[in-house]
Amino acid sequence: MTQSQQLTDENLQAAYKVIACIVRQHGETYLPIFKRVHEEVELRKKQNDLLSLAITLAE
């Protein structure tokens, strides 16, 4: 990914699934990577929920 490309939620979800499969196949060695991506997924969910709430309240 180049600097001009943004990581989309869809790309992040795809990576999340791939990393989960890698952890399942290869074990705990890759768990720190999975943890980092999991944290990013959760952060984006919270941000999206907050954004939706703000938009709803503003209507």
C-alpha cells in the first residue's frame, strides 16, 4: 500500500480474517499481530458508532 492509499474498513476486515487464519495455523507466534489488528478493528467500530450517533443527534 502506498502512502496515498488509505486503509479502508473492508481492507482491514480482510486482513483481520487472514491474520486469524495464520494464528489458527501457526499458533501464538503471530498473536501480537492479531492483537494489534483487533485493537484497530475495535477502535474503528467505536469511532463509526460515535459518528453515527452524532449524525443522528444532529438531525
